[in-house]
Amino acid sequence: MVYILVIYQKHNIIHNNINPSNIIFDGKRFHLIGLSNATIDLDNTIGNGNDIYSIGLVLFYIIFGKEYNNDIKIDKSIDEKIFYILERMLKENIEDRIKLHEIVDLLDK
């Protein structure tokens, strides 16, 4: 899903509606659909921090089987890299959230 956001970012698209009903898995890869609420960010003023947060919410649910809220602490028993990415995706303050290029760098290592 992160790599899908990279493609969107290259085309200045902010999805604005990432949720389980807009994610399809075909057995090999994930597809992000549902661009009806998408925004074109030609001057790069919006950023994709909310899309990153939304993916964090979906991943949290996939990993832990429950919805995330700010009172829940992320279980450190998961892979250290995934813990770090997820923790930074779910930061309350958008400026503190992990950036898309940082996620890609970590995943590509």
C-alpha cells in the first residue's frame, strides 16, 4: 500500500479515503481503489500525512485485530522495523508522522 502512495504522490494525488473497503488483495499484491474523494495537490501544500495515518490504522487492525485509538499502546512484540513504522504512522500530530520516503527507505533495507 505504501508503494501505491508513492505512485499517487508522483502524480500529486492525495487519496483521502483509505479504509479496508478500498483495499483489494488479489493473492499477490494489494490494490488501493476508491479515488472518489481524492485531491489533486499540485502545489504540494497538503501532503500525504493523512493517507499515511489511514494506512497505519488499517495495518494496526490487520496486525492486532482491533481498532486503534490514542489510548492503546502498540505491542512491541512485532518486528522492530514494523513497530517503528507503525508507531510513527499513528502519531497524533501530522508533522510528527513518518514521511512516505522514510517508510520506503526502511522497507527497502
